[in-house]
Amino acid sequence: MGRQPAKIFFVIVAASTFALFAFTMFQLLFFITFNDNRGMPRVSHFSEDSKISGFAALCQDLMLLGVFVLQHSVMSLPIFKNLISNLGLGPAQRCIYVICTCLALQFLMSYWQPIGERSPLWSPQSTWLFLLLHSIGWVFIAGSVQLVDYNELLGLKQVYYYIMGVDPATPKLSPSLQRLYSHFRHPVFIGPMIVLWMQPVMTLDRLLLAVIWTTYLVLCHRLDDRDHQYLKEQFQLKHHYLSYMYH
């Protein structure tokens, strides 16, 4: 592939990555927030007529979660990254990872099944309080993403550097940020915990989702004091920048 066609190809990949990521995150918000996802068009293939037994639903949901965890883990291994680079797709390596993650989430949301009857495990009287905390969780997620270079996390910056003839992108990151990324595979942690567990109505299938994703996030979250110090400094810089912009 020539240099010019390669640039066009990688621009298309980067644009597709951003569009698919935004679309998937929008659907994920509705999938997690609204327990009964039958009202969301195309998010789930579930219907009353296609209802399956509790054990079959449990196995299907576990399989869907397994596909997501397997994709998210295997594609982050050095051997897979080297394979992508050897195929000449190095600049789009992160984009490919994000696209596959979005497709895995789409697959999970499309075929997720309720387990047994949808009677809640808990439905607190203070529903408004849980809704407030749940909303705060999404605010935490949006705020946490601002502390890291989300253009780099989505792979957009790598494609930009390739097009501009600046390669590679990673060494241009500060050592502190490179160290953070080696420990912090997910740019958010507290937010998802709040969103997953502060459910106004918790059913068995959503409890399964919360347990599996919480376990996975905990196992991938290995920040130390130096990482926390870097995030604190980034927060102070963002605060200073916003204060300067609006005063």
C-alpha cells in the first residue's frame, strides 16, 4: 500500500473508530441505566416471545461476558500488537483495539438475556437517591476521561502522527503518562463502580454484569502513589486551564 492510499485508509479507520465509539457509549449508557432494555431499539434482541430458561440465559450471558473479557485482554497482549504491526497496520493498532472492543460490547448488548423472572433483587424506597448516585457515576466517568489523553486512548493521535510523518507517537508522551498507561488500562474506575452498583432496580442478570465487570476492573487497576500523584497534577492543570479560559 502506497503512502497516500495508506493515509486515506488510516483516516477512514480513525473516523470510523470515533463514530463507532461515540455510538456504542451512547447505547451502553442506556443499556446500563435502564434495566428493561426492551424499549431501546436495536440494543437487545430480547423479547417476551424469545424468552429462554434461566439456566440457558445465565450460560448465554456468561458467554457474552467471556467474549468481551477475552477480546479486551488478548488484544492488549504484546504478541497481538506485534502481529498488527507486522501486517502494516501499526498506526491503526489502537483504533483496531477500540473498534473490536465496541463490537464486543455491541454483541453483548444485542444478545443479553434476563435471567429468570425480572423480579428485582432490591428496589429501594429512595429510588431518587439511587438515580442521583447513578447519574453522578456517569459524571465521574466523563470527568475521569478528561484527565488522560483520550485522543491517544482511541488511537486518533497515532493516526495523526503517521499522516504528519511523525513516528512513533508513544515516545512523545511524558514518562509519567507512559507509566500510568502501563498500570491503568481503563481511564475510569470509580465511575463504573457507581454506575454498575447504584441501580434503582437490581435484577439477577444485572447483578451478574456488575460482579463480572467489577472483578475485571479491579484486576486491571494497579495504580500506585506515583500514578495517583500524576493524576492529581493533571487535575490541577485542567482546573487551572479552565479557570483561565472562563475568567
